[in-house]
Amino acid sequence: MSKMVIKGRFVFWFIIVLIILGTGFLIADWGNWTLTIAVLIVTALAFDLSFLRPPKLWISKPDELEISDLIFFLYEENDQIIPRDFLFQPHILLGNTGGTKSIITKVQITSVKDQNGKILDFPELPKRIEGRQYSRQIIWENQKQSFNPKETPPPFVLLPNDVLLLRFRDRRGIEWGKKWDIEKIAAFYKNVSIKPSHVTVEVTYRWGRDVKTISKDVPLIVEQHEKYLKQLLNLTNDFSILPAIPERDIPL
């Protein structure tokens, strides 16, 4: 507990004691005085336990949304199945069960891990990926429904009992064409050959002058990882030939 909180609680209870002593002189009836003091103490305890408690943050995965966190895409082009990009989009819930609000200053994925907890050198992904508050707005135009996603970067204010949905997003992969020779494709394959299992999420927040950090490993739902790798081997004949595949930029 910080010195600021200790000092604040001391001042709070000092004032309560002064009020109790003061009421002793103002209320002559012993029964009324006892009842007044009991109500005052119960109210003061409730205030102390709720409003003076520091924020308590937690990190969880929104399993009920059933969102895939990492998707490897294959495209049918000229009677071929082409492995190209992968979409990295973990979602988390960040909540506060403490008694006071906090200011979330930074939310990041700091590492990608395999099922044994080993940190993976995942190709081309930034070392740290920022999380943003994610929401969708429904838009109707010409009697057709569409969704307008909205992302808000930190800082966030997280009130007691508040929960935020956050998304981390990046898109990488193979563009093919002149940028990719067989050695580069083989190196890419080696880096993605181990299936990611978890990501480490790190949250930095402020409460008054205190700066604190929490972290948690969050599981990933991965789609088409094995199919992507198998098709990459088939197209390159185990990295012995470079197929003539048209180049295509990958939008981030």
C-alpha cells in the first residue's frame, strides 16, 4: 500500500474519531448516541473498503466471442492454392474490481510463446504490439447493413467494475514475386513452423502517483496453421524450386 493511501486513511479515521467524540457532547441520550455511532462506523467502514481500495486489474480472454486470434490465409488462384498472409488479432478483456479508478497508460503484447512456454521469434511481427479499445458501429446504407470498426489507443480511464474489450492487430506474410527468393521463403517457414499457443499481455497503469504493471499469458485460437505449412512445402517442392506466383502486397 502506498504512503499516499496510508496517509489518506489515517486522516479519514482521525476525522471519524473527532466526530464520534463530538457527538458525545451533543447527544445526551446514551441510546441515541450508541445508535448514531454504530451507523457512523458502519458507513465509514463501507467507505474505507470500497472507495479507498486501490484499483485491482485483471486480464482475461473473451471466449464467448469465439474469435480466432491467428489466421493463416490460403487463396485459390489459377487452379492453385497459394499461402500468402496471416492475420494476428488477439482480443482480451481488461477489468477493474478495485475500489477506485485507474488510468491505463500502456497495453502491449510483449511475446509470443509455444505450448511449452518458449518465446517464439515470429517473423516480421513487431517486438511489441499495442492494444486498442475495440468496438463496432452498425451502419445501414441503401437497406444494407455494414459494420464500422472503431479502435481507440491508450490512455483509458478504467472505473470500478468497468471492463474494456481490447484488440491487438497486425498482418504479415509472403508477398511472393521478386521480393522473395527460396532462401527467404525457407527461413519464413522455419519461423512459423512452431504453432503459437500463448501471448504475454502487459498492462501499465497509474493510480495517483503510483505506476504499476501486470502481465498474463493469454491462450490463442489458431486457424489453418498446418494447411498453410503443408501447401508452402508442396508449392516449393520442399524448397527446391521457386514457383512463379504473382506478387501481391499485404495490407497492414
